[in-house]
Amino acid sequence: MNTDSPAPAAGAHDMPPRLKPIFRLQWEPAQNAHVLLYPEGMVKLNQSAAEVLKRCDGTRSLDAVIAELESAFGATGIGDEVRTFVAQARSRGWLE
């Protein structure tokens, strides 16, 4: 057994979500929407996507993001939708 090997890394889905450094989230007046900018282009976001991504800064767990969204918008039961969106954002390479 090799005792010098590093400990297994935590799964990506256990880490607090955060935008990859290549992306920048900002309000774009010309689009009248939040956009996700990257060197090759831009993604126009709907309001829900922007609100989720605003909170994906690496300091909040996914459960904390969901709780904050529910509190901010007086919503309940949005966890599955937020988890699905975050999984899609990860698969698109937006989040680490």
C-alpha cells in the first residue's frame, strides 16, 4: 500500500458551486438581462438562471443557495429545479 498517495478528492457535486474563472456574470443593458461572458462569446440568461448563478460564488453549499433563493423570493419546493439547473451548468462547463 502506498502511503504517499493523496487522499481522494471530494466529488465535484459536494463542493460549493462557483463560476469557473473564465466566465463573468454581469448585467448587460443592451440585452436587458444578465449574461455570462466568456472569451468566445456570451450566454443570455433568464432571471431564474441569473439568480442562481449570482449565488454560485464558492462560499455557499448548494443547499444554502436553495435556501437563500426560497427566502429571497418567498418560494418553496424549488430544490429539484435548482439542482437540475446547477447540474446542467456544470455539464456546460460554467461551474466548478
